[in-house]
Amino acid sequence: MKPAEFDKLARRHGISPTRPSPDNREVAISAETKRKILSALKIDVPGTADPATCALRPKPAAKKIARSFLPDFLSCTRVWGVSLQLYELRSARNWGIGDFEDLSDMADLAGSLGADFIGLTPLHAPFLADPDRCSPYEPSSRQHLNPLYIAVDRLPGFACGPELERHLESLRQTDLVDYVGVAQIKLRVLRDLWPAWRQSSVIDDAYDPADFDAFITQGGNNLRLHALFECLSFSMVERGTGAGWQRWPADFQRFESAAVAEFEREHADDVLFHMWLQWLAHRQLMQAADRARKAGLRIGLYLDLAVGEAVDGSATWSEPDTYVSKATIGSPPDPFAVDGQDWHLAGYLPSAIAAGEMSPFRRMLSAAMRYAGAIRIDHAAALRRLFLVPLGSRPDGGAYVRYPADRLLQILAEVSAEHRCLVIGEDLGLIPKGLQDDLATAHILSYRILSYEQDEKGFKPADVYPALALACISTHDHQTLAGWWRGADIQARCDHGIVPPDLTKKHLEDRKRERRNLKAALKAAGLELPARLFQARASEETLRQLTVSAYRFIARTPSLLAAVRLADLTDEKRPTNVPGTSDSYPNWKPKLSVLLADLMSSPLLKSLTAAMREERPRE
């Protein structure tokens, strides 16, 4: 194939001819990168392009952008809610990890405080056979739930003996979630309950066997294959092979193989058990959503959707033709990551993501929206493009690939209307030109973080924030506001070797300026500032006062939603996640320092939530 024809083929399949560089230049994509990306997209490069596979040929300009659902009450009021990680919740009854019963209790508390939603990091299915793979943003499947969140003590037939209670108390006392210990004890007790539940004649409205049968029917082949993957995953861990399918023997890497069929026949009850776990998680999450509504949360649960899935998980094993197989999702080089990033996540094929009446994208949305009043799409730029890094290449050897944005927005509009669920798009970082305007037209809320809302003049005034947005102080990837003020995030990046000492020194100097600018912005907004707010080493009481003022600031923005991070309310010193670390920091494990039952005794919680009620009263 001639170079001109090859380039034309690459463009036809949505491969951008250039990528950005850290110094804002456009770097040409090499022919080798294009060849690798085309192979990852399952395009036969030597031959002529098959018209049937060219789903991304240039099309005329979209006639009209479909609009997602917005609740009527948001036309005349602005609301606030609480954001948290479910696993971080401590309670006197959970099993060392926050669970769906804790979520229900949190909904009652949030409702009593005047909140309208609870925002959660993804609840997607992890690798149960390898519990320490605990990042909610690298799930095994986005279409299924995490059974570790099941409140086992709320199941019919459960009884707790002294030995079990001692074990559970030890799990509760840890400051980090012991995922391995939690998984072992929960799965052991659930396996004990499983045969008794199947044989029981006691009818429990919440856990009716007829509902389980209907759940299996509705879940179909997708549910069966996920449960089968879980069984195989445990079996392979016992053999020493590993939980992810890419390390399994070749006969087991394909779900349709004879070896897998034989395994399923021999483990039919175990497969049914893992479907039962999904059903239990489904029932309890539905109960939590119902509790949120009854508690007066007008939006209810707000769930997060990861941008991709683990390359070796349930989703890629059970639907291999749906995923990019020889490249992973990442990000090109930029000033904050000069080598680029490879997130090692599998993404949908552009040609498959919106294909069919029940497309992968539609099924993923429905799986979350059935429980939620709002969802957040992580890395919303993926609606239009993804940066794909070929396997074996560095991130600077990757390229942007176009996705069918118009069709994805249409599906979002349809599913959000069906479930009456509003949509938030995480539109941070490198985003395509015009995407934020398109999302606004589509009634998809922007995602605005205080520390990101700066320009050459300093922090932007509250009144310039868009109305169609969620405003917040920080997320799971950041320190609390007090930690940011102290420069704890900068020090953490230095301690973990993410940035060199000379750059750390510059960042600390920059933070001095940012602190001055934040004070100026709060003062200009007419907000009260602590008298001794002069330096990084301010007292805890001073930083608590600052936190309340900062939340008043975002509450005064026109943004329809404002999120209060629970870690700010409890003044956490340990961050949830330190991006760029893996073995050097226990990401996704720190628990809150306060029990759920003791939250109301926190002076900061009382003053901050009172401020939110004053700034955003119920209307």
C-alpha cells in the first residue's frame, strides 16, 4: 500500500495524524504507530479497507446534539451533596469495609443535613480472586457490581458467633482496608449461606428466590459469563496462574472453548453462586437507592463510570470482539507528565461501542443508571476520542483515535431519559476543542474543581462558573483542602519520586502564590477569612475555618451541583489515592478516621453543612 493510501486508511478509521507535545507543538504520528493502531482496531492493513468496518468515516456536521435528562426541579434551584468512597466508611457493624448498609445509613445522614445526593467512586466488579487489585478505576467489568460491598449481616439466615465477631472486630480496627482479609471472610460466610438460602422455604420479600430467577433471566449470557470468569479466576489462582485471563492456559483464554465448557459443567453450582453474589449486591444497592429517596435526596445516588476496564478481566474475556486488544488507554506527553501516560486500560473498539440495539455503551450506562439519579463519566473526552498506546510502545508512541461522538451522545440522551438520570462529564485535562460546548448543549454537566479554576489573574470568581456544572473543592486524586494548603500533595509527589526535588521546589513556590490568590478570591467574594491565615503551617482550627469559607465560595457559584467531600468534613490527613504511585502508597485503602455514627459530633461537619444549607437552601 502506498504511503498516501495508508495515511488515508488511517484517517478513515479515526487516527489523528498528530498528537500534542509538552511544549504545545503538534508532533506527527509515525507510520509505524499508525500501523500498530490499525492492527489494534482490527483493521487489515495490507488489503483494501472493508466499507463495513469503516464506522468512523467523516460525516456531515451533526444536525442536532441530543440532550440528556435534567430534573425539572433544577430549573429553579441549586443543590449540594456529599462525595465519598464507599469502602472508606467505618461503622461498628461492617466487616472492615464500608458496605451497602453503611451507604443506606449515610443516605439517612445526608438527607438530615439537607443534601440531595451522595457521590461515589465506581462500584464496578473487581477481581474477587485477587482482592488487592482494588482500584475502582481498573475494574474487571463495568457491567457488574462489587460483591465485597454486600452487607452479609443483613442477609436472611445469617448468625454471628463469638469467633466470627472477634475476626470481624480485628478487620474493623485496621486503618487500611484489608481487602484480602475482607474477601476471605465474606466469601466464606456467603458460601455457607448459599446452600441454606437455596433450600429455605422462608419467604423474604427483599431476597425472594423468584426475583433471583428473574435477575438471571434478565442478565442473560453476560451475567453467566461474568460468573463463569469468577469461577475460573479462583481456580487459576489456586493453580498459581493468576486471576487475570491473559496468564491462563490457552484453552481457557477463550470463553467458547471446549475446556471452558467442560469446566462450567463441572462447576455449575459455583457459577450460580457467583450470579447469586451479583444479585445480592444488586438487591442491596437498590435498597440503598430507595433509602436515599426516602431520606429526601432529590437526586439520590451519583455513581461514577470508569473510562476503561482491566485488560485481563471479565469484560475483555467475555466480549473480546468489543475491545481494542493490542493497545491500551493513556494520555500523550504534557507539561505535567512529559513522558505521557499509559493507564493500561482496555477501551471499546470505536466500531463496536455503539453498534447494535443493545450496544456495549448502552449496556454499561444502563447498568449504572438503574440505581442512580446521576452518573459521572470519567474522562469525558472519550466520548469523542481516546489516546491509544500500542502494546510494547511508550506513551509517546501512541495516537488519538476518534469515536462516534454523535451516536454516543444520542445513546446517553436515550438512556438518561429512560432512567431519569442526569449526566456529569469529567472534562478535565487534554480535551478536544469544542467538547465542553457540545457537552453543555447536550445538557451534560461540566466538572469544575476549585484548584483547576485558575488563570493568569488567579482563581476565577465564583460567578463565572457555568450553571451546567458540578463544582467541588477536590476529588479522590487530591489532598483535602487543608492538605493542599499545607502543600502535602507536592511533598507526596516528591517523596514517591514522581517529581524531582528541583521541580518540587518550584511547585512549593507556586503554591505560595496560589495560597495568596485563593485568599484574594475568597475575600473578593465577601467571605470571612481566619485572622492568622498567613502561611502553610496554619493551625488546624484556622484551616477548618478556611475550608468552610472555600465551600461557601463553590456554593455561591451558579453551578447546579456542588459536592462536599467527606474527607474534608472529617479532616483526613491520609489521601485516598496518590496518582503515579503503585507499590509505594496504599492507594484505595485508607479508611476514614471517624465512625459513621460519630460523624454528627464533628464540629467541622456541623459548621460546613450549615454553611451549605445557608448558601443553597431547599426550594
